[in-house]
Amino acid sequence: MKVSDFSMDFFSLKGKNAIVTGGNGGLGQAFTTALAKAGANVLVPSLVDDDGSTKKLVEDCGVEYKFMIADITAEGECKRVVETCVETWGSIDILVNCAGISINVRDVTQFTRVEWDKMISINLTAAFEMTHEALKYFIRQESGKVINIASLYSYLGGQWSPAYAATKHGIVGLTKSMCDELGQWNIQVNAIAPGYFATPLTEMTRKDEKRNAEILAHIPANRWGFTADLMGATVFLASRASDYVNGATLVVDGGYLMR
């Protein structure tokens, strides 16, 4: 491809079909909406019931939205989700592995095996299994985009959250491993690592004046991220514009890791 061949149409997702696990709330809603604004139909599997807000955001973009209750840690559920996307729209072109949890922040000496297993299952194993099912179609069509959601804890120690840090380090490792193997089929596997974002989950931290000040002092942008700050990165990694980007983790953190 020559320089003159490049077009802003490379960022368009018109006619594409996407799955965003856990994409109907928090950061997931931003990923879902970004894909819709770029032209993709979006299927969202989640254990959290849909309140209709994501559906409206997506359908206001002139594309289709489908929600399904699904436990992607259960046997056969990832297969069911991917097959539902293909049966609904004829293909799957984009997979965003967003579903995840962080539970019971506490000292590593107090962290239990039950808590560990639950977080590994949701945050890491489900991402592998969802991708594994999507690959059956990606390899056949010789194209596909996988976006894994990492974290600042993919790079930091993760004090008081050993399982969360381990899963997010694992997500980056999974991204690199899959990229290395799947590039031959024109499949790109990348990750986004969000920093500190203003969502309902971080409300208590933001209300803690001392902790809030400590976090802001570490962010050159001097503010918490807005969920909309993630949308450009999502469209880029889901689109033709990133066809030669593979195995990368795009950090969206206002510069936090630089200090």
C-alpha cells in the first residue's frame, strides 16, 4: 500500500460485527459505543442485566445492538455467544474482551484460593476461551480483531490485589502470545490498558481527598480519565487503520506510568 492509498475510511467499521463482553456498563459501555459510532453492530454478553442505556447509545448510531445474559466462565457459553453473533449478523469481525472483576482488596496473606480462582476464571480464562471460539471464524475468513482489556496493573505490582494484578499481567502475555501465532492469518491481537477513570466503581476513591490527591499527583494530565477517552483507541485497534499493529498494549492513562 502506498501513502496515497491511505484514507480516513480505514477507520470505518461499517458492516462489521462485534462482541464486547461486559460491554453494557462502565468502561465497557465506552468500548461498545465507540464501535457503534464507527459503524459496527454490537453484541454484548453480560451477567449484569441491561438497563437499556447502552442499547439507546448504540441504536442512535444507526446500527444494531443485541444483549444476552451469559456467564462466559461456564462451559459452552463462549461458544454460544460467538455463534449467536454469527447467526444474528452472518459474521464476527471484532472481539473486545472487557468482562472482568476486582474483588476483596486485601493483604496477600489473607487472599483465598476461592477468590483467586474466581478472578482468574473471569479476567483471564474467559478472555482466552472467547478468543478461541472467535478464531474458528477469524482464521476461516483470514481477518479479525481482538482487543483485550489490560490495566495499569499489567505493569505495576498490584498491592492488595494479587489475583487482579496477575490476571492483567496475564492478559498482556496472552495478547503477545496470540499475536505471534495468529498474524499469519491477518488477525491482530492487541490490548488497551486504561488508567484511572471516573466511573461508579471509583467513586469512593475519588471522594477520599487524600487518595484522590495522590492519584492526581501521579497523572500529568491532572485529571481522572473520562470513559470517552478510551473510544479513539478502541476504534483504531478495531479498524483497518491498525492492520500492521499487532501484540501491542496501548496505555490510555493520562501519562500515569511516566511518573
